[in-house]
Amino acid sequence: MKNLLYTFCLLLTFSCEKADTIRVAEKLTIELGQPFKMKLNDTATYYENELLFSFILTDILEDSRCPSDVTCIWQGLFTAAFSCSGCTDESFELGNGALDNPSTTVQNGYKLELLEINPTTLSTRTIDVNDYELTLMVSSN
């Protein structure tokens, strides 16, 4: 009986799998000129006495940036997609500034700028879309 109980406990221990954690999207209230961080599906809202606009990081469309552990002849591309409520455009993309991949957009007279992309790329790993964290800033245009 003791052996049966021991075997059952052993099987139970090794049959358990780590459960995936689900991240709840954040709702951020942003201030002009103050950098802020966004992850996938986060919402950033700017108020000035009333709601002016709100945008959501909806997708990472491309990440071909040069891995930090490799020497490259150019920086590569990064593009993130956003949807926006109360903006000049219902959707827009921001990139790393390479080629025709602007790191800024102007919406309703405010400049939105992509300042930093994390994590940095490595040749030995693939970045999951949920691991990206973008640093952005909104300022008067």
C-alpha cells in the first residue's frame, strides 16, 4: 500500500505541466513629454480636460533587426501596428526609422514617437510577440 501511494505521488508530480500565465492588458494614461512602455494589447490614452485620443498596440508586424550578437551591414527593420480612437488615422504603424519605416507619426497635432524596442534580438532565440515592450512618447507637434 505504501509503495502504491508513493508511486501515485511520483506519477502526479511528473505529470503536472506548468500552466501558461495570461497577461492582462494595461490601460495607461499618458502625459505629454513623458516616455511610457507598452506591450501587446495595452491601451494608452491621452486626456486634456477630456479624452483626446486612445491607441492600442495591436501587433508586431516585422522584426528583422540585426541581432546584438552578430555584425550586420545594416540595422534591419521593425514595425508595430496600432489602432486608434480619436486620431487622424484609425490605424498606423511605427518602426525603427530604417528606410520607409518611420519611428514617428502625427495624430491630431500630437507627435507619437517610438523611442525603444525591447528585448534586443539575439541570433540564438526567437522573440514571442507577447515579450515585446515598446517605449513611446507623445509630445506637442
